[in-house]
Amino acid sequence: MKKVYLFIISLFTLLCACVAPYEPAPQILPAYVKNIYVRPVINNTNQYGLEDKFTKAIIDEFMRDGRLSIMTEEKESDGVVVCEIKRYVLQPLTYDANMVAEQYKLWILINVYFIDKHENVTLWAEPNMEGIQIYADSVKGDFGAMTEEEAREYIWDKLSRDIVKRTIKGFGNASGISERKVQ
């Protein structure tokens, strides 16, 4: 009986060792895409000036990465990054005894697309990519406090890194959120 258990355990161990986890092949950017154009970001919110700083953050991140050249004309590029800001929500989270907000949550929702100019197709689309930053109001001077502008810059940096990563290393719906959440 002991030999049967030993045989079953060793067989189970052998079968488990042979099974590899499923990893789909990454969708890599086509080899002919050597340069890109970043269209100016479309701002569909009532917050003025968001689009300029976010466009600059995306371009700076692609330049920092250095694997793709940034073109100044869309017609000269192999690919185009298109981005639109859908939502901008600044929500107070905590209040002091005088009902003055102490902590905020900044939530920015964007849609991002990458267009292959040679094939004239959208290679990837990332609807509802979100950036969230919770921060303490800097008026009180607490440790780790920041302004709304600093929180926005932090979100622009994170989102631009995500866009570059998705473009260069592979793409798909990895960080988008459900449409039901934003109805």
C-alpha cells in the first residue's frame, strides 16, 4: 500500500513539473515602426490646460526611452499615438474639525490609441486607462503633502510611462477599467 501512495505522489509530481503556465505571445510593435508622432492630447474636461502638459509628458517619456524617434509631422511618421482625457475628478477624502478638506483623491481617466500608418489600422486601444493619486493638502504643511498640480504631474508621469511601455513592449487591455464604472 505504501508503494502505491509513493507511486501516485511521484506521478503527480512528474505531471505538475511538465505543465507550464499559459503565457500568450506578446503583441510586439511591427519592425517597420521606427518613428512615431504624438498627436496633441484632446481635453474633454472643463479643466483648462491639461492637454499641453500631458502631451509634453508623453513626448518626454518616448524621448527618454530612445527606441523610437519622435517626428514633428504626422505624415512622416510610421505610427501615431492618440490620447484623449475623458474625466478629471478631484474628490475630497478627509476633513478636519472645521470641515476643511485635508486629503484629496485625483482621478484622471484617458483613452489611448496607437495607429499604424503603413497598414492604416489601430494596433492597440486602451480605453479607460486611469491615473489615481491620493494626497494631503499642502496648505497645512504635513509630511508628504502636495498640491493639486504636483499630483497631476505625478499622474502624467505614470500614464506616460504606461503608454510607452504598452507601445514598445507589447500591447493589449492590461490596465483599462470596466466601462460600467464610469457610466
